[in-house]
Amino acid sequence: MYKCFIKPVLFLLSPDATHKLIIFCGRVAQSLPPTRWFIRKMWSFQDKSLQQEIDGVNFCNPIGLSAGFDKNIQLSPLMEDVGFGFASGGSVTLEPRKGNLRPWFHRLPKTKSVVVYAGMPNYGLEKISNYVKANQTKIQSMPTVISVAVIANKSTKDKLGPKVPEEYIVKDIKKAVNYIIDNNLASIVEINISCPNAGKEPFIYPESLEILLKEIDTIDRNIPFWIKMPHLYDINQFDSLLKVIVKHNIQGVTVANLVKDRTKVEIKDPLTDEIRGGLSGEPTRKHSLELIRYAYKNYGDKLTIIGVGGIFTAEDAYAKIKAGASLVGLITGLFFEGPQLVGRANRELVKLLKNDGFSSISEAVGADSKKKPKKLKKLLKNSCKTTSAAV
């Protein structure tokens, strides 16, 4: 239904118009109990083998919505109905932010990607908190992740000018995080140090990240904090950030954000330099997998890894899990494959686990880095039993 009827119509509209339409229709749909019931029956799939407790939070399945789609955290009930195991909203700021001039999005159909240049638009946490609180009673168990943009508030910029010193940005971030904690808005807070469309990224260097995380450590809280990582091709810089992160009270890393360097990926559609922004979807898939594998191999005992980038199938999600991701996030896959992708991927993940001899998703996490996959161990065990019986 989606690929034959809905998608062709949506793709006739501009990506910005499509995004607005989906948000509007989604809010209408989740306000109607019969529609919510129908969506659950049509698309949602859950299984005990997909359940995990991670950083003290329960997840019914590992597939979540990445931040960047539900910018004002208005669609959490609908995301649970579709079958997501968690939903990330934002990235948000304490004060309202208009974002960049439109268009924010540019579709690359052949590349299976979207160019994103939104600039972190959101209504500000005071207004967003009204949506979150109104929807909390409609959510059964799905964790809500709020992504906090690491940029200065408008009032700070108005006071200090466009070049805001890092210490003032840190104060603004701390205020936003404290607001989320004080108002019980999230199950998890994600600190987005990789805002690729809002200007410079001051905290993707170890010295400045150290300053930020020292201040974050002073926040009194009882929920996990994640860091959303930039999509870095310099593995030494990537490692230097992880070395800083593990010294602080941070529980996980989201690996990784949009690709900014277009020379590193294959683009199959016309794309001029005038169309600014980072690339999502397929161009991010292969290298994000390498970054996940590196993070798990070197820091997997200290950090939960949330794998994002180019997930269009269950196999894509499973590859990230076996590379070391306990959870995975997607957005672009929804645009190209439709909302049924979530339930289908979860259903097929169960089959993939059984084929590899795993009884739960947690057993598959990091399987690529383990000496003996569970399937091999099972075969060896059965072989030993057969040999013993023969003797």
C-alpha cells in the first residue's frame, strides 16, 4: 500500500511539505483510538527475544526512531503504535529556534538519501513539554529519548553576538538538560554534539568536549545520558572523543550522525554545492558500521552503543547489532520503505536470531567481535554429545 499508492503521492510533494503533512496526519491519527488500534494490528510486532534492559531502561525491541524527524516530540504515541522500541525527539533547545531558511530537506531517490539542512528548529522546551506531558499517559511502555542540541540560545546570541564563547554554550545546554530532568520529560537524554546543520561544531574536539562533560557531570539525575557522535572519517579524532566520554558519567553513544563530507560517499543523483546539508540514509550505512565496530571493540565494556545510519532492512539493523550496537535508530528508511518497515524488521530479526542460534537480541550484540558465535558453540556442543554417545 505504501510503495504503490502513498509513497508516489508523497514524493510528488517537496520533502518539506511531506514532513509537515506527516506530522499533521500523525497527530490526527494518534488522537483517534480506533486508528491507533488499527495501526498496531497492521504494523507492530513484538517478541520476548527482542526485549532488553539497557542502562536501567526497558526496551521491548531494539529498533527506534532517531532524532531529527519528530522535532517537537509530538508523535510519541504513534511511534509506539507503529512498533518502535524507543523514539528520539528533537534536537531541542531551551528557547524556540526557527532553524535555517527553507528548504530544509532535499530528496536523493537513487542514492536512497535525504540532504538535511534544518538548523535545529524547535518550539523550545517550555512548549514542547506540553506535548510530552499530554502524550505520556497515552504511551504504554516505550522509552522517550530527548536529544539536546549543543548550540547557544537566541538570548545568549543576542547578548554576546554570533561568536558565543564555549562556556556560555555549556551553560545553555546545562539549563536545557536540567529543564528536562526537573520536569520528568525523558527516559534518556541524548547530548547532540554533532549538529551538522546549525553552524560550527565546537564540541567535536577532545578539549572542548571535556569542558562540556565536566559541567554535565554536575547535573543531579537518575536517567542515562547518551552522546550523539559526529560522522568522522578520522578514526583518531573519533577515538579521542570516546576517550573523553568514558571518563565521565555518560552511559552510551549514538554512532553516528549525518555524513558531511560528500567526497567520501557515492551520490547517484544530481547534487550541487548550492544544496547544503548532511546526507542521511544509504551513504552513511557502511562507514557507520565501521565506527560502531571500532567503538564496541575498544569501549564496548564501558558504553552502550546505539547504531544509526542507512537502515532499510532487518539485515541492515542486524549487521549493526552484530557489530556492537545494542539498539539501532532510523528515519530515512521510513521515507523510502514506509512505516511497515519497523514491524517487518522486528519480525525478521527474530528469524535471524534463531538462524544464528541466539535466544535473545542481547546475545547477538557484538557477535562479530566474539571468537565463537553462539551457533558454532551449539554445533560443537552437539558434536561432543554425539561423540560421547558413540563411545
